[in-house]
Amino acid sequence: MPIIYLSPSTQESNLYVTGTGTEEDWMNRLADAMIPYLNSCGIRYRRNTPDMTAGSSIRQANQGYYDFYLALHSNAAGEGSYGRVRGTIVFYYPTSTQGQRAAQIFANNLKQIYPEPQLVVTRSTTSLGEVRDPKFPSVLIEIAYHDNYEDAHWIENNLTEIARNLVLSLTDYFDIPFIWPVTPWEGTVRLTSGTLNLRNRPETDATVIANMPNGARVTVYGAYGDWYVVKYGDMVGYAAAQYIQ
């Protein structure tokens, strides 16, 4: 199953024009709202912490292996344009084919929910460290402008919808089903013989990533047809629902 490095902004000095918090506050709230959807879709994650910086986030990510690096930010206009600019920018590294593909997926989906879809764009960059320096495909999304009242209000009032949209884009990128979350519950594997396969896709011929014995305890995050998305130990995958009680 895919695993991402999730990097909400650590910029605690960037104040929202609405007076409700900072870029760091709101991007961490957005990351919080993504977690149930990441779990239900079987996407594992590691996340930075507010006391880190962009540089330390990149270094931490590069010490491990991830399939994708996702940086969440909100934007501010330059001097002379403060408060007068709106829009969403999805940044990618120009020589990263997968980064560019991901950026286009994110932009296409965000156009469906952002109030001014013509202002949702992708842009290549070599200057942003969180796009340039990770060892794996990455994008940095400036969700909207926190110095613009309309954009700031849109972020504040649509966190769940934005979070769901971002995870939808990740499922599109990884080519896995988008699965609506349920309240996680604890289940038990019930078999008369053998073991229950934990697979990397909800298909009977998909790769087996673990074998779960009778009586194994799992956490169920979502349902997809005859399959559950479950966590077993440190592994997350799909298992046949009929064998989990």
C-alpha cells in the first residue's frame, strides 16, 4: 500500500487576514481532516510536527522511503497586491514526470470545489525546497491566499471538503479506490482453517502483503464492496469482509 510524507506548513508567523489563526494552524487542521480519508483509503502516512521546519521535514522524509511528498500551504500576495489576489497553485519540479502528473491531478480535482476554478493552476519550480529536495515525487499546494478574505474564509469553512478532495487526488494518483471512512472499529479474523490474506488491492489476485491467522485482531477503516480496509500490526491493506467479525 502507498505511503506518503505529509508536510503541513510550519510557518507560524503568517497570519490569516480573518484573525482566526496562522498558516501553520490552518494547514495542520487541514492535515487533521485528511487523516480519516487516508486511513479509509489505505494510504499510510508520516507527518511532520509544528515544531519542525520545511528543511527538517525534508530531511526526515529523506531518511525513509515514501511514495510521495505532499506539502500543504496557504499563500500571500506580494507587496502592492496584498489581499487582492486569489487562486490555487500546485507546484511541481520541472523534470519530475510523476510530480507533474500528480500536480495535474490535484489541480483538476481542486477545480471542482474552488469557487474560481479558472484560478487553479499548476506551476513548475526549482526554488521551493519541498518540491526540489525530496527523493521521491512531490508537490507543494498553495491551497488559497490567506491574505484575501474570500480565500481565507473558503479554507476555514471547507476544511473537510478540501481534505476529501486532496485524498481523492492521491487515490487517483496511486490508482486505488476512493473509500469513504467509517468510524474505525476493532475486528477479529474468523477462519476454520488457514490464514486470511491481506492484499494491496481489493482483488482476489492482488499481491498478498500479510497472512492473518484465525483470531487476529485488526482495525477496520472502511468498506469497499466485499472488502474491508484494515490495519494489521504495521500493515494496511484489503481483506475479505466475510472473514472479519
